[in-house]
Amino acid sequence: MTGRVPEAMRAAYIDCVGPADGILYGELPVPPVGPTDVLVRVDAVAVNPVDTFVRSGAYATPLPFPFVVGRDLVGAVAMAGPGAPGFSPGQRVWCNSLGHAGRQGACAQYATVAAERLYAAPPDIAGEHLVAAAHPAASAWLALFRHGRLRPGETVYIGGGAGNVGGAAVALAARAGARVVATARAEDAPWVRGLGAAEVLDHRSPDLVGQARRAAPDGYDVHLDTSGRGALADAVDLLAHGGRLVAMVGLGRAATELPVGRLYTRDASIVGFAISNATTADLAAAAEGVVRLLGQTPWRPRVAGRLPLSMTAEAHRRLEAGEVRGRLVLTVAAGNGR
Ligand SMILES: NC(=O)c1ccc[n+]([C@@H]2O[C@H](COP(=O)([O-])OP(=O)(O)OC[C@H]3O[C@@H](n4cnc5c(N)ncnc54)[C@H](OP(=O)(O)O)[C@@H]3O)[C@@H](O)[C@H]2O)c1
């Protein structure tokens, strides 16, 4: 144990699902630590769109109340259970799968994490980058390689290539030897090209679909839209023979008709993916991908700003109001945590 672990901690939590102003900031007991768990003293937490879906109830998942919000953390081991080998007090660690499926979240001074969900933080990667990358980059890795089954030499379409998931996907796919065609606003095109995109199309162009077709006349082996703006019929039409469309955005979007003929006559497929369903083995494989991405490519998550943990409700409000371009990072102070 590093220092004394107090009995109570400051935390951002809810008593029921609902709007952002239902997030309370106050004292809760430090959570118990089971034999295969690690108690982490939290340094920083990233705020992701999915945190707002869980808090509001838009994404239904079992939540124990009072429920501490937040999915990703970076921090230091305070105490490790006897069945959590490989973790020692003071060690820097990170996690990206708290705060859903019955697990308490990360927005607190301390969080209990099952050892199989906790990863060592490399000393040469800034904690802020790691925590801001944790969710979007792991999602990009799983979408491309587990669900999209992307292989070297294939062509991949990445919509929203300057976003947090999209940028990570561009860098990961290019590093894996795929040809990447991405979309972004014009001013972001140089950055997205720098991540390895062969072509960057302006997502504001009225002829975006035509440009995407000309950029890959034989079609796309993998289609990954992170903006939620593209039309399903166009995306299916752009697929190559055997192409895979990975659907990962658009919660609550209205139903659209599937152009089924164009899908099946090409042996193409649509696969849905939510990282919330990932196994611990897949999450661990993705975590290695995240660390390689940060260590070996120019991609870094866009950090939109930093707020103290006490302003978690404000962070959710700003994110839902569309005021955030990048990730807000919540910093967690020791002591009273204000
Ligand atoms: N299924 C899963 O497991 C999973 C996991 C992680 C994230 N997600 C979802 O993935 C989505 C992206 O997350 P993120 O963190 O990457 O968000 P983000 O950083 O805000 O990126 C969103 C991207 O969409 C682009 N975009 C916005 N409006 C557009 C438009 N009208 N036309 C074309 N592109 C547009 C943005 O472009 P500009 O930069 O030019 O505005 C940006 O590149 C979210 O909906 C999130 O909930 C799903």
C-alpha cells in the first residue's frame, strides 16, 4: 500500500439515470477490494460520449446506485489483492472498462479495478494522453481488427478521420499496411494525411460520395464511419466484394432501409460493434494496440481541456451541448479532491 487509504473519498456519482445536472459530487466510502482486484488512486479520468449515454440511460446497462460515473482512468496502485499478481503499490496503471455492466466508475479519488481490466502505464507516455486515448483508440483497434477483420493491402474508408476514434483508426490502419481513405474538414486534412491516410476527402463536399467512389474504384474492404452522418445506402454501395461495414455510431438514429440487394450480391456484411460488449481478452489486446499507437505513431488524442473532478456534471453538459472538440480530462486531486 502507498500511504494510508482513507475510508471515504470524493466522487462524482448519480442516484438515478437522468440529465447531467443529476451528477452529484460528494463523499462515498472507498470501495472494497476483492482478492483479484486492485485499488487505484485515480489521477485523471477522460469524459467520453458513452459516459453521457450511460448516465442518461440512453445506453441501458446495470448500474449499482449510488453509481460513480466514468469509464477510463489513469492512476497509481494503492493496494493489490493477493490474486492480482503483477501489480505493486505506486505502479502507474490505466483502465478503460469501468462504469457499466454493474461495475462502478472512474470519477472518484479511488476505484477498484479487476486485475484483468488493468494495464501497466508505460513511463514514456503522458498520463493525460493515455487516459484520453483509452476509449477512442481501443474502440478504433477493435472496430478495425476484431470486427472489420482488416488485413494488410486492403482499402479502408474512415469517416471522421480527424475525430478521436477516427484519427486513431487512420493511424492504426495505415500502420497495419492498409490503404486509408479518410474524411475530414479541409483544415484537418494535412494532419490526417500525416497519420497515414493516402487520401483525405472534405466531409463538407456535396460530392463526397462521388469522391469516395473515385478514390476506391474497386470498393472498400472495410467501411468505418465515426461521424454518424453518412447514409447507409451510400456506405453499402461503396463496399467491395466481401466488404465489411462496421456500424458503431448512431444510437437513437432513425431506421433507414437496408439496400439488401447491393449487400448480398457482393457477399458483403454489416457488423455492429460496441466496446461495452468486448471481452477482457479483446480489451487487453486492444490495450496493447493503444500503447503501440501512442508509442510508434504521430497520433495523439485531442485534449479539449481539463477540469477538476468536482466539475464532472459541467463536463457532461458541455459534451452533450456539442461544445467539446476532443476529450475533456478530469483531474483528481488528493486530499479533499476539490
Ligand atoms: N460503438 C462503440 O463501441 C464506440 C466506441 C467509441 C466511440 N463511439 C462513437 O463514435 C463516435 C465518434 O466518437 P469520437 O470520440 O471520435 O468523436 P469526435 O472526436 O467528436 O469525432 C467525431 C467526428 O465526426 C465528424 N463529423 C461531425 N459532423 C460531421 C458531419 N456533418 N459530416 C462528417 N463528419 C462529421 C467530426 O468532424 P469534425 O472534426 O470536422 O467536426 C469528427 O471527426 C461517437 O458517436 C461515439 O459515441 C462508439
